[in-house]
Amino acid sequence: MVTVPAGSTLLLRCPGEQPLALIAVAEVSAAFLAELPPIPVLGPDAPGTRHFGILELVSSAGVTWVEAELREGTLTLTGEPPTDVVQRRGAARRPGTYAATGTAELDSEPGRRLVAVSGQVEDVSTSGLLLRAAPTGGVHLPPGIVRTLLHISMPWGDMAATVKTVDQRADQLRGTYEWMGPADEEALRAFCSAR
């Protein structure tokens, strides 16, 4: 089963244009990637325009790249979809909304600097997480975040972790854990596996 959850960010790369960041507004599922129905999305699309390109499709099964067309708020897979995902999510994971605060370390000139951030973790796994956050008094995360020290309100209590940035767009940051206490590691493994 392949599921694209509501709220997912999908990136459409069109020739000769800036990549378009699109937000899925409804959950879409299918048994196979080739059977995914059109995905309703929210994006910077003017009425009557069409965009063709390569879509970075993030789903419950992992990440893959496929040809797609964006037209009037609907994203449709075109061409021959791949038979499988390229990057599988092997780690046990669990979606949800968990309040988070912390400090982001920026790789900026002339040196690194620290910025306080707050927001929510929207997807957590035993290997990493998806954070939607903003700096204090800001709207979007500053570019160039290298790592983030987070305190996350989990069902078993406060979890502290250092997260190394894998991907960052506007107010979203995906990262893998660099450090976490052994007790939190064990609690997180039990939490993600209990489904």
C-alpha cells in the first residue's frame, strides 16, 4: 500500500523553472504506485496554467521520482511510473503532532550562529523526524541549518535529541538523530513499534 498523507510536501521540478513546493490537501492511497489517483495539492499555481516535470513523491512507502503534471490544483502522475520506491523507509515510524522547542545551529558566514526555534514534530521514526517550525518572531526557518537540539513533548514525557539536517524547505526540516539518551531511544522504539 502506498499512501501520500495530507500535509505532505511534494516537490515538482519543471524544466526551465524554479522547483514548485506543493502541499497535499487530502490523503491519497493505492495498492501500487502506478494506481495512485490524482493528488489534490495547494501550491503557487495560477488558474489555467499547466506544469510538467519530475515529482519527488514522498509516501508511506518511501521516496521515489516520477513524471507528473500539475493542473488547476491537481497533481497527476504521467508516463511510466517506476515499479518501486527508490528510497525505502526501513525504520519504524509514527505520524502525529508533538510540540517541540529547541535551538538550531546555522552554517553561516563568518561563523556558525544559534537561533531559538519552536513548532511541532509531525512524523517521528526510530532514525529521524520531520519538524515544522519557525524561529522566535519569524515565519520560516532560516536557511543553512546544520543541526538542531530539540525538546519534544512525547506521550511518555520530554524527549531530548540532537538532529542532523537531511533536507530543509521553508518551515519544514527533515533530519536524522545524532544523539539521544538511551532511555528515550528505548521509549521511542517501543512507541513507533506499537501500532
